[in-house]
Amino acid sequence: MKVSVGIFLFMAWAAVVAIRDCRARRISNSVVVAGLAAAFGCSLLQCGPFGVSLTQAGMGTLIGLVALLPFFALGVMGAADVKVFAALGAWCGMHALIGLWMAASLAAGMHAIWLLITTRTRLAGLLRHHGATFELAGKTSTPYAACLTVAASAWLVLQGLAGGLR
């Protein structure tokens, strides 16, 4: 019963992140802080959906932040994406971050290919220009935080189907 509270909190937070990222490509700091607070609260009360201890949540947050910070510094990733990855580290622990990063990156790559196809942008033109060269519904970037939270949600569902939830 305790874990179901953690599952509900995680899935609700992940849904808010994904919806906001897809709609506006902006995730407020309050949403990230709420996710971190819920993750650490669940870890403290031992009701987290991923069974992460308080120490593992802290390490996951730190590793998640440090891992994607260089991409933000290079200007290829938004600050919210980095903060959401840190929050996912608190929820899932650092052991899950590489798999989540890989799954989200594959989804983001498929999204970029889909944008290229649907906007009929030629790859050669994309490589010649420095600015955004394709746009769909006013959006010129991939909702990476949404890709991250969808990957984590899918992992949670797969764990549940496999009987891995406590």
C-alpha cells in the first residue's frame, strides 16, 4: 500500500513534466522542486516506487545533475532537462540513469527524424544553417524532459508487469 502512494506521486509528477514540456518546452522550477521533494520524501518514508534509499536518492540527484550539466553549458540542452534528470536520479537512483538517458536519447532522435520528415527539411540544409531550420506547430526543439519522464514511467510499468514492485 505504501508503494502505491509513491507510484501515484511519481506518475503524477512525470505526467506534469511531460505535458508541460510538450506544450510549452518550459518546466518551472516549482515542478522540479516538487518532484525532488516527493522523491526524497518517498525515500525517507520508504514508499518510493523504485525502492531507492535516501542515500541513493542523494547520489542519484548529484550524478544526474553533473552528467547533463556539460550539455547545458554547450547550449545543446535546456536547464530544465538537466534539473529533471537530477530529479529522476532522486526517484530512480543513479543505477538507472544511464538506461533512462539512452532510452530518452533514442526517443529524442526518433522525434528529430520525425520532425525532419514532417517538415520536409533536408538534412544538408540543416547542416548548413546555424539556427533552427525546422519547426512544427511553433516548436523547434525536442521535448527531452518529456522523453526522460516517459522512459522512467515505462520502466516503472515494466517493473510492475515483471513483479518487481514491492
